[in-house]
Amino acid sequence: MTTSTALTVIPAINTLESEGSALAEMYKKEQTSLKKKFTQSIKMDQLSYRLGKLLDTLSAEAEGGRIKSKRLAEVGIANIDKRRRSEALWFYQNYDKATAFIKASKKGFTSLTALQSAMKKADKSNDGPSTEGNTEGDTEGKPSNVNAESIVANVLATAEKYNVDLQQVVEMLIDSATSTEVERKAA
């Protein structure tokens, strides 16, 4: 008795397309996981916020604001990467702005680094274009969607960025507006 077995050829499973599809699926799962971990990490009772709070307290007690390595070791956080500590401190000190930015953003962030970068980019775009060198008749380079609200938002952001007293800014705007009205009526 002889038995024969037929061999069937199975097509190659590892085509470039199937490999790419598998990698895309892995990437999607990884990003979802990172977003979830980030969302957990920034809660008030979790790592980023608590680490930032501790560092803020340590900075306040340190002379010159610089925390000594010995002190970091004493409290048990010397082994945490200094970039991570720096980001956590920044997050704690900017908690309200950062959480508001996250809520307003349609993008899901995966790290404090990405959040910082996005906030810096948004701050730069809020500063607006420089008005130096523009003449009254020159409309080139001016955004077409400028309105009173965007100007006020720009003034508020700039005043906050440079720690300028808003009351003083408002008084100067009122003085400037009333003086230009008087000049127009006189002309």
C-alpha cells in the first residue's frame, strides 16, 4: 500500500501590502494607547501633575529656584529623566491654560512634549504679524479676517505674555481713541 500526499502551494502571506496593513494597525493601537496613558497622566492625582507640584514646591524651597541633585535623591525623584521633570513642572505651572488648550483642541495629544509644542505654535500665531513698516494705504500682507474680537484677543494674549498691566493698556486705548476722535472732528 502506497499513499501519496499532494502538496499544495500556499501563496506568500508576507506581501508588502499585508505588512503595511499590519503595521498601520499596530501604529493605530499604539497611538490610542499613548493618548489614553497621556489623558490619565495629566489628571490631578496622577504622575505629571503630582510630579510638577512636588517640583514646584522643591523649587520654592531651593535657593535661586534650582533644586540640587542631592535634594532630588532625598525625595526619590532623581532617577526620573530631567526632561520629564521639566515638562511636569511646566504642566503644573500652566495647568489651567494647558487643560483649556487640550479641551479646545481637536487633536488628541500623546505627550507633554507634543502639548508644549502645540501651545507654543498657537502662541506664535496669536502674536500676529508685525505692523512695522505698514502704511495706512498698504493692505498687502494683512489678514482679511481681522475684526475687533481678534484684535482684543491679540492684545490680551500679548499683555499676558509680557506681563503688562491690562488696566494700563485699557486706559491707553481709551485715551488714544478719544484723542483720534477729537482730531477727526477738528479736521
